[in-house]
Amino acid sequence: MGRMDPHSYTDPDQASTRHMDLELTVDFAARRLRGVVRLDFAEAGSGPVDLDTRDLTIEAVETADGTPLDFHLADPEGFMGARLRIERPAGVDSLRIRYATSPEASALQWLEPQHTAGGNHPYMFSQCQPIHARSMVPVQDSARVRFSYSARITVPRPLKAVMSAAPGEEARGETSSVFSFEMPQPIPSYLLAIAVGNLASQDVGPRSRVYAEPEQLEAAAWEFAEIDRMLLAAEGLFGPYRWDRFDFIVMPPAFPYGGMENPRLTFLTPTLLAGDRSLVNVLAHELAHSWTGNLVTNATMNDFWLNEGFTVWAERRILEALAGEDAVALAAAIGRHGLEEDIQRFGEDSPLTRLENDLAGIDPDEVYSQVPYEKGCLLVQLIEKTVGRQAFDRFITRYMDRFAFTSITTAEFEAFFHEELPGVAEKIGMDAWIHGPGIPANAPVFHSRQLEEITALAASWADGERPDPQVAREWSAELWQIYLQRLPRPISVDDCAWLDQTFSLTDSGNCEILCQWLLIAAASGWEPAYPRIRSFLGSVGRMKYLKPLYTVLHAHERTRAMAAELFAAYGDRYHPIARGGLESILSA
Ligand code: BES
Ligand code: ZN
């Protein structure tokens, strides 16, 4: 049978997982999860079942009552991993697989105590999107398959386990504790998630609690105190929140993304703790995925824009509700700049600049970009602008109702769109947006007076125009981001010195500003910033910052050795996914 997902061995003609039960022990010394997974299928049947695995040791496969079953683990095929084929005897609707993960599991990162905030306890966390769940558990690792799950996780005391599920009992033994979880709503495998560490938590709203290491808990609770206002705004826009609670956790610095929308427990990078709530849009983004992504899910990574494009649109609707239209114009400008950079990087005609993709044979982590996010958002905003807000909000409601708890392809989205809004696709040239490269000319443009002033000021840098210190010291974080993004590079070392002395950019607590500034300083060879570049690369693991900084250091002869030296020193604290990306940058 043909594949329904280019990144999975799941066969749509075979039985489909309905429930997963995990019984795992977290072994920090061996850097392994070990235990048993039980997969329950929709109906009793017979015949082969193909699962995805990556670097797993399969110890035994048996029926629910313990009868051993034959299985075959095929040779691994790169990032796809190895197909596990199990022969299901007639009448069997449940399989148990005894297995262990590898210390190199691509989904898991094991941290030594010194790489945590507290410095005294080890930490382990998962990142399953897009196709890493298979390195944590044998599974039909395709977003078309949805299952509920339950888990019992044994961890050494005094550590705590949390998952993308409702927490249940905690049974404390002498040296270890067992944490129970239940996820009643069906989810795709990429939303499986676990973190284990020295965790504390605090309520930050009637439906929300923040988890973090004790050392960061207070700062985290303050930074994200607006969560309930966001939740209420989101419900007003997209309908009831369907996941009961919205908890979130501030991860150790090695977490490779800004955020990950694990249901009931969003994971967040600690780089969001700016101390002034200036980066909470990432929380709004992950919250928005509770509708766009977790309720209505992309069928495969070819359709990733359905997740991210709609979520960036939704994030900005929340922003508009809380901060107004001007704030949306600034966010759009920041997004558009990042989109144009990525399109330049791929080349304007590159197929990777299309919304719907064909990623067969391509590792989705290697082609991650702003295209599905920002081009996707522009298309959704264009539709909204064309049909008007009222009609569009009605469309969104029907879209949610129609596809809630399912996973859809781009073609299924298009068919629904033509039915619901006849003639609109033709009017806006939706075909070119989805299947063609680049940014079509009818992309919406957002205006704000401040935005126009700042972009004009940045554009006249070369003519000697400089920001008025008194005025610029009052700029918001977004305005600084826009200004720095648009400055030419390199600039002179004297200009670097003036900017830094006047605006203390090297000391910025906002990582977006800091990263933009360090990129300018590195491209300009301004040595006083090098110590901060070193300390920053040693203290963050977020790929959004690591990749451009290593790229610019590697691009210049004078800092190439420094890039190699820093990677040699810090590489082992970066996430396996980040390490892979950086290795290809440094070997270019
Ligand atoms: N789901 C993504 C993160 C992701 C994407 C992980 C693809 C693995 C593969 C998450 O929702 C996300 O988009 N995070 C952004 C936040 C931003 C757009 C506000 C990030 O990490 O920067
Ligand atoms: Zn997202």
C-alpha cells in the first residue's frame, strides 16, 4: 500500500492506534527510557501492523495476555528510522512492546545538573515534532493517526515528571516516585511530551499553572501572568477551549524552540523571561495552537502551513484583542522581514517557498523556515481582508467544527474552502499562494505611523541619519527589533560603539533585540561584543538564535575559528536537532 505520509511507515490499510498506554522508567545514568507500551487498536483483526521506530531496542512483542508475537525490525533508513512490522494474530486488538530508547534518541535531551537553572539535579525532556516521537516510543508516527494516552512514569526522587496530559496520582517510594497521566482527547504522536526535573509549580490563573525549576518559578509566574486574559480572548475568537487546562512549563536553556504547543502543557524557552513581558507573543502563539494545530491538525509535514500559518494569524488576532491594531502592524513587519530573509536563503523560485510542499525524502527539520508561518499567515489575512471579518470569523468557526480532532491535507482544506467561500480562491489567486513560490503581489500590507517612521529612519542610516537618543530610549522592544533588523551590515566599529554606548544593546534582557544586535556586531567585526556573543552562545539553545549567529561568525574569516571553538565547547549542551543544524552550517 502507498504511503499516506512521506515521513512515516504507517499503512492506512492497517489497524490504527486508538489508545497508547506507557509504563516507563526514566534512567538518568543510562540515559534511557525503558518499559512497556501497549497499543490498542480500533478493532480486533489480523495481519501486519507497521510502526515507526528510531534507535529503539525492541526487547519483546506480545499480546495483552502475554503471548509472544513475531516481529521484524527493518534496517534503518536515515531520519525515517526503522520500520517495525508486527504480525497480529486474528482476534487481537492490543499489542504490548517491551523496549528501551537509545541515549542518542533524537526526541530526548538529557541534561547534566550544570545545564539546568538550579545546577543540582539532572533534567530530561522530549521534543517530538515533527518526526521524533518514534525515537521515544514505537508508534504510528503520522499526524493522520490520533490516539488518547495514559502513562505511568517512574523517576528518581526528588524529581518530578510532567507530560502533555492531565496529571494523576503521584506514588512516592523510597528512592523513586511514580507519576500517572491521562490524556483523554485523541492527539497525533508529535504531541506526546514529557519533562523530568526538579520542578515546582504555581497557579497563574483559574485554568493555568506554570511549572519551572524553583529558581525560575517566580520570574516565570510574573512574565506570563496575562495568560488568563489571553485564554479568554482566544475563546472569544475561536470558540471554547477544548483541553480543560492550559498549563505551561519553562524549560532549561537547551530547549531548541521558542515554544512547543504540547496539549495541556506548552513548553517554553527560558529566553522568554525578559523581565518586561515583551516576548509573551510566543505564549499566545502556543495557546492559539490549541485550536489551529491541536484541534485541526496538518495531515503531514507537507501541510505544515495549515498548522503554523493559521496559528500565526490566530496569535495576531489575540494580540489585536489585547494590544490593538498598531501592535499587529509591528508584529507583521517583523514577520515579513524574517520571511523575506528565508526566501532569499532558499532562492525566490525555490519549491521550499511554496505553502504546500513535497518533502518525500527530505528531513523536515532541515527545511524549517518562516515560509509556512509568515507566508501562511499572509494568505489567511488576505482571505480575511477579502471576505470581511464577519464572514471570515463564521468560516473559522465552521472550519473548527468540521475538522476538530482530525488531521487534514492541503487539498482537503482547499475543497472545504471552495464549498464554504465559493469564488474567493479565484479572486485572490489562492492557487499561486499555495502551490507557487515566493510572495504574491497581493499580500496584505499593514500600516502604522510608528512603523513607517522607524523603517524610514533605518533606511536613511547610510545617509548618516541616527536615532535621537532621547526618543529611541523610549522605543518598545518591537520597535527596536524592527529598527535593528533593517540596519545595513556591516556598519563601522565607531557606529557600533556609539549604538552600544547610547542604548546599552549588549545588556538587553530581550533576546530578540540582543540577537539582532549581536548579529550586527559580528558582521561588523566589533570586538567589544565578542564576550557577550560567547556567553550568549554558551547559555541559550534556541535554534532561532544559534543558527544565524553561528552562520555570521562562520561567514567571516576573522571569526570562523571562534565559531568552531564555541561549537566545540558548547555543542554537547545543545539539543541533538540543533547540533545537526549547526554542524551543517559550520561545514559549509
Ligand atoms: N510547533 C512549533 C515548534 C516546532 C515546529 C517544533 C516544527 C518542531 C518542528 C511552535 O508552535 C512554534 O512555532 N514555535 C515558534 C514560536 C513563534 C512562531 C512565536 C518558535 O519556536 O520560535
Ligand atoms: Zn507554532
